[in-house]
Amino acid sequence: MLCPDPSEPSHARAAVDRLPRELRTVLLLRIVAGLSVTRCAEVLRLTEEEVRWHQHRALDRLRANFSDR
């Protein structure tokens, strides 16, 4: 995840923390933990399509948050 200003990592963390639980969990497993879509789906008992959807929505929300700054 890219931050608008690298000196503000707490703002990035706060933005992630504000995501709904499902979106935040998928994002953290995919981006931070580096799990594949398949493995993430297995861990969360979701379909691969649902994992992709949650990740897409999470990233959209973060982009919107940072573009509003």
C-alpha cells in the first residue's frame, strides 16, 4: 500500500483500521501476509471471487481516503 506521504504511516494504519472487518482482514492477509487468493479463500472460508471482491473494495476505499486529503 502506498501512502501519500511516507512520513505519515500512522495515517495509513488508521485508514486500514477504519475498513470494515471483512475488507481489512482480506487486505491484511493478501498484502501484508502475502497469502495467495486461493490460500486466503481457504483460511477465511470464502470463494476466490469473494476474496478478490473484498480486496478490490478495500483498495478502492483506501484510494478514496487518500485522494480526499
